[in-house]
Amino acid sequence: MRKTVKVGIVLLIVGVIMLIFGIANNGIQSVYWDNGFRVVHTQDKTYYPDKITDITLTNTSNVTVRRGTTASIHVTTTSQLPTVTTKAGHVKITAKAATSGHVGYMFNGDNPATTTVITVPAGTTINWLKAGTDGHQELAGTLTLTNLTVNHLQLLTDNMTARLTNVNIKKDNLLATNKLALTNVTAPALQAEANTVTITQSRFNQGTSKVTGDDGDYRISQSRFKKLKLRNHDGDIHLDRNRVTTLTATTDDGDIHLTANKNVGVYAKTDDGDLNIFNHHRDDGASYRYQPNASQQYHLTTVDGDITAIAAA
């Protein structure tokens, strides 16, 4: 028995020494499963197209498109480099989809990840920018667009968060199917299926905008719409100092909070909740109409929630 214990202690000491030696020689590496175990290696590559006029993104994640001085595409990945093609100004980036899912043992990160930065020279107007397809691909990560002018923009993805800052869409409505964060974005109108929406200082003045979602909050502030329809099944709606002709906001399970000039008109209705419309109170499910002849009208309804309207400072 004592001999067995001594042998065990010796083997343990030898194992610890080998572990230390292995770590010192980069023996611990992250691995992931993609039709077999693969070791994570970081790769990067930069492309320099002559020009960029159209961009198509397929099966991509964590993409930034920004304004700069020189047209370039820089890709960094811990998996397989995506396929990048550049022809007559059309940039197409397609990442390899994992055949069996990305799971594994990560010692320096969560999962194999790819980051792509596309730089568009100042003064360039992108004709088409498409992320995903009409099939609403399961793209991941974040799509960031900054300081761009685009004729047509379609963000047809499901799990990707789209963050747009200082983006001007000139010809078509902004089409989006994802989580949406817009700051200083201009387009004729907005058409979105999005569960979480934040819109700040943006303008959609030419048509009817529509945002629908199943689960998540909407926060819209200091923005302009010709006409806006919001439909949220489960989430709160926050409206702060916007300029609209008509705004309709409906949620099945959530509160609606409006901050606006007291000259606007408001129709508010709740089936199970309280109303406080510019200090006019109604309790336990009610409706209330305020200034029905005002030039700006808010139509606010919730099935289960409170509706509050306060005067903007």
C-alpha cells in the first residue's frame, strides 16, 4: 500500500512538471469543433480593391463599414478566413458556415470569431449594401456602419445587432430584421422587424415607417417621422421629444412612456393599467383623448400596462 502511494506521488510530481513544461512551450491551445477538433489560430489578411461601390455580406459576423482614406478590407479570424471577392467595385464576403457548430475548449476566448473592417474612401456613395438574404440568415455579432452615404441598404439578418451612426440612405427605405441602434440616420422611411430598437436624432420624412417585434423595448428620441407605426408584443415603448405627423404605438404587455410638447394630441387606451396624460389620470383600464385637433397626433394603446405622457422641458 505504501509503495502504491509513493508511486502515485512520484507520478503526480512528474505530471505537474510536464504540465508546467507544456504551458511554458505554448502547450495549452484553444480548440473548437467544426467537423472534427481544430486548434484555434489567429489569421489576418488585408485586401486593397481599386474601389468599393457595392457590398454583400453572407454568413459573416462582427463587420464594420466605415469612411476612411483608402479602400481596404481587413479580416482577422480565429477560424477559417472568409472568401472575399472584389470585382468592378463589388465586394462580396462569405464566411464558411460551421458544419457541426462551434463548440470547444477555449482558453483565450469564447468561440472562433471573425472581425472584418471595410474602409470606404471619403466621398464615395455605396450603391448597394446588403447583409444577409431574404432568408434572414443567422448572422451573429455586430454590424457597425459609420459615416456612410448609401443608395440602398438592406440588413436582412436575425441575430446580428446593427449599429448605424451618421448614415444617409438616399433612395430606398431602410430595411432591417435585427436588433437596431440608429444615431443620426436619414432615409425616406424605416421598415424593420426588430425586437430591440433604439433610434436617436434620425429622420424618416418621406413615407410611412413601420417597426414590429415580439420581445424587447423600443426607445425613440429626438427623431422625425412623417408617419410611424410601432407594434410590440412584449416590451415597453419610450418616446422622447420626437416630431411626427401621426404616431401609432401598440404593445400587448408593456408600458408606454411619452415625453412631448403639450400642444400634441394624444389618444391613450389601456385594458389593464393606469393612464397619466399630462396630469390627467385614469385608473384600472381606461381611455383618454387629449387635444384631438392638434397637428401632431399620438395614438397609444397597451393591453397590459400603464401609459404616461409628460411635458417636455
